[in-house]
Amino acid sequence: MILRKAKPSELPVIWEIIQYAIWQRKKDGSDQWQHGYPNETTIQDDLDKGYAYVVTDENEGILAYAAIIFDKDMAYENIKGSWLSSGDYAVVHRIAASKEAAGKRVGRGLLLLVEELCLDKKVYSIRIDTNFDNIPMLKILEKLDYTYCGEVQFEGPRKAFEKVLTERKPGHA
């Protein structure tokens, strides 16, 4: 799997993945993404700002989408709780996997690739939030050792998590 910036021409494929994720959230009984967010304007804005990333596989094409933001996120400035770190951080929003990604642990793989991207940029903290009823994402965050830090407001109340990364040792990839 490869994580790379999305191309504007990939908006239709990304939107199809988002639509599938919206349907999946509803099928799972989650209220997340059931009220008009994210929409095509949100994704176009991600593309315009350079936040849009895709995970690709040489055989399957685009398997997943995420917005990866290396700027301060205002929703994260007011947490009910406390973050683990106070320095620079990356934010991951709008993670969505395609139907073809089912059972391939693409969500987990995406977050591991985000860790590598952050280390390359010398950013040692990743923050993410999810709905209280998004069980699949909550399980992924637990398995990848994200720490629950409290609650933020982002399209409603969300559970907020952070993972502090360890700086690479010289000579290690």
C-alpha cells in the first residue's frame, strides 16, 4: 500500500469511497456522517488545500481516503480533557475505505502510513477524533496504541485520541 496526495481528477473515485463509508456507518448503526457531512464541497476543499490523501494498491487502485492536516485544527484547541503533547501535530479526518478494501485492514494500514509521513516531516504527534459509536475505528485506534484524551466538538461531540511518535534513530528507516 502506498499513501500519496490525491489528484483533483480523482474526486469522483474519492466521492464514491466517501458514499460507501457513509452507507457503512449507517448500516453499522452509527450516527456519524448521516447529516450531510462530509460532502463533495468538503472533499474539494481538502483537495484545494493539499489535505487530500489516498491509499493505493497496484492491483486495486484507490482503496482509501483521508484528510491529513499539518496545521492547527481549531476544533482541537478546545478539548474537554487534555492532549498528551503541546508541540506540532498532524490531524487525520474523514478516513474512508472502499468496498474493495473490506477485510484488508486498510484503515490500520492507512494510519501506519500516516505515522511514516509524520516522521518524514518531523511531526511527532497524531490527533484524531471519531464518533462515540464508530466501533470499527475505535478498535483500530486501540490496536494502534492511540490514547483517549477527552472530547472535542467536530460536527458534534467526538472522542479525541492522540498518539505520540518516537523520533527515528539515525540509520533506521
